Amino acid sequence: MIIVPAYNDRWKGISMLKQTVSVFIGKNNSEITPELRRGCGVICGCTGIFFNLLLFLGKIFAGAVSSSVAITADAFNNLSDAGSSVVSMLGFKLAGQKPDSFHPFGHGRMEYVAGLIVSMLIILMGVELMQTGIKKIISPEPVSLTAASVIILALSIAVKLFMFAYNRIIGRRIDSVSMKATAMDSLSDVCATAVVLISTLTAHFTGLDIDGWCGLAVALFILYAGCRAAYDTVSPLLGQKPSSEFVDSVKQSVLSHKEIIGVHDIVVHNYGPECVMITLHAEVPADGDLLELHDVVDTAEKELEQSLNCTATIHMDPIADDNMTREMRAKAALAVKRIDPRISIHDFRVSDCKNRKRLEFDALIPFGMDISDEELEERIRGSVLEETGCETEVKVEKGFV
């Protein structure tokens, strides 16, 4: 009763390892499922722990033999990378927990939190190593060259290049911010170790002691990698703008239904790589059949969920699409573009007010305009009045995509 599940788990682990390798070498054309995604994260984490601990032990030995602070600093950098792999692996495991009453959108952002912790550990290690490098610059000590040191550093560069490629390819395939950050950290380690190797060879063949300076350079490499990783993980936690490719895919999918005239107010919420929520407004003919249009919108929602692996909610906006409305909309759009070509309009309506035509619409403006919303609304009303002769009720809003 106990042995059989153990063997089942073993075979499951072997199967997941094979799939991960297939993802790496590009032979897996199947869908990246949540289970495969988490399996890739766990296996890559285990790989990082193994290689980084191995490199740490080798460099600690080389640093002790050669009395090099740069090699020792690089060794502790690898030790921090091993700790980072542990945190990253736990992040993938925790992110895979099912939604509950306290977290109805799941735990997918735990992967971002894990990436943030990893980046903080990298930055902390960089600060510590920078202090060590400065002390070595102030009080230099002779560095001796050994064959073991050169071999270990050269092997370290080769291993880190492999880890960079491994994490980068799989990180892109499964769209993992954490693994992409780990890949960049591995690449910075390659540069750092190369600097250490150069300093060791320089000291031996020229007598020029640059060990402390190289240790400081390694620390700066580490700090840069940590800050970059922190930015990449904090940004999705704060709610970053979706990619233009993703937004275009949403628009193309919804507008593929001829009954839908236009889309606007697209909002994308990311609760982790496996939980993306989309809301948008779809413009439909005001004189269309309400039940038929409702079915079209429902179909568009289902297609978004299937093609983009998301949860979609579409609000239906009925608008008039007669010749007079189209003409007035074109004039209003031209008047708005004269103020700023980046501004677009939607939810356009023409109504009668005291025997005069009255225009109503929303104006979508970019972030960073050096004018208040109230002043911009006033300028839009004046420009539209000049172009169309109509009073205007306009609402200024910022774009989320």
C-alpha cells in the first residue's frame, strides 16, 4: 500500500522530467498545461540548486587555495543563487494551489512574490560582496594562481551558460517572469566569473593586483541583476500594461464577429500566469435583435477564454450606425485629433436637445498629458462645436491598454 504510490510518484516525476526536456529542446508541440508549467518550474529549480551548490563548493576551495576574495565572492554568489532556486521552486509549488474562499482568483501571484524574494536576496548578497571588495582594495593581499582555480572558473562559465540557455528557453515557452529573471542572473554570473578569471590570470602574469577591484565589479554585476529581477517581478504585482500583441489578439477575436462594430475600454487583470481576466465594451447596432446580439457576445466571450486561456466579460454597448451618426462621428473625431492625434473617441451618440443636435462621447487619452482633464474637456467641446456646430457632452478617460 505504501510502495505502489511511491513508484507512481517516481514515474510521474520521470515523465515530467521528459516533458521538461522536450520543452527545452523544442520537441513538445502540446499545450503548456498548468501541471506542465509547474513541473518545469520545480525541475528547473532542482537543477539550479544542484549546479549552484556544486559551483559554490568548487569556488570556495579555489578561493581558499588562491587567497582570492573575488573567487570567494563569486562562490557566495552561487550559494545565493542556490537559495534563490529554492525560493523559486517553492513559488511554483505555492502558485499551483487551488482558489479558496480567501483567494478566489487563485495563488498565481505567488510566483511573482517568489521572484521578488529572489531579487532581494541577490541585492543583499551584492551589497555584502561590495563591502568585501572595498576592504580588499584598501588592504590588498597577494593572490596565487593554481590550475584547479582556472579549471573550476572555466567550468563555472560553461555551466552558467547552459543554465542561462535552459532557463531562458523554458521561461519563454511557459511565460515565467521568475525563470526569465533566473536566466538573466545566470548570464550576469557568466560575466562576473569571467572578470574573476581575468583578474586571477592578470595577477599571476603581470603582478598587478586587481583582485579587490574585480571583487567589486562582481558585486556590481550582482546588484544590477538583482535590481533588474526586482523590476521584472514588481511590475506585474503592481498591475503592468498588457502587451500590444495580447491586446491585438483580443480585438481581432471580438471583431471577427460582423455584428460587433467596435471595442473599447479593454481592461486586463493578471492574477498570475494561469489566471488572466479581461473586461471590455463591445459596440453593437442599436436597432439589432437584442437576443441575437447577446448570443454573439456570449460566443465572443467563450472564444476569448478558449484562445487566450482567460476569463472574459463583455459589456454590450448599443450605438446608432446610420449615415448621419457616422458623418457626425467622423467630424467629432477630426476635431479631437486637432487637439492631440493620440486621442480617440467611443460611445458616440447623437441626441436632440431643444431642437438642436447634441453629441455625447467618451475621449480616450494617453497617460502623461500635461493638461488637466477639465481643461481638456473644455478644449474638446470648443473644437467639436467649431467643427460640427453642436454642443457636446464629453467624458475624458485614461487608457488601460
